Amino acid sequence: MLDRDQKKRYEERFSSIESSFRIEGMDPSGDAIYRSAKARVLAGTLTPKQALAFVLKQSANGNGSGPLSHQASSI
């Protein structure tokens, strides 16, 4: 479980990431894999590095439906 300060830092990072994607015309909130990874990071069950690996793996398997999954699968 994350302490309050760490959770706040992660929320701020996610906000920054989401803003960057929106500037590029993508809405990360439409991506189920992203939402799952974000929720797991904020719950303290995944680290950010593990969340990235999760998103990339799920996207490579064709499990994503949103803009982030499509973007990640092209990496």
C-alpha cells in the first residue's frame, strides 16, 4: 500500500502524462489497459515500471482498444 505522499506524487505524474497525451489528441481515459495499470499503481500493487511492462505486454497481445494501447504496440 502506498503512503499518502507517494500516492499524491503518482497522481501528479499520471495527470502530467494524461495532459501530454491530450495535447497530442489522444485521451488515455478511453484505454482499458491504461485505466487498469493506473488503478493498480495507485493501489500500490504495481510499480510504475511494472505498469509500463503490463501495458506493453497487453498491447502486444492485441488486448488494448484505446489510443495508448495502439501507441504502445507500435514501439
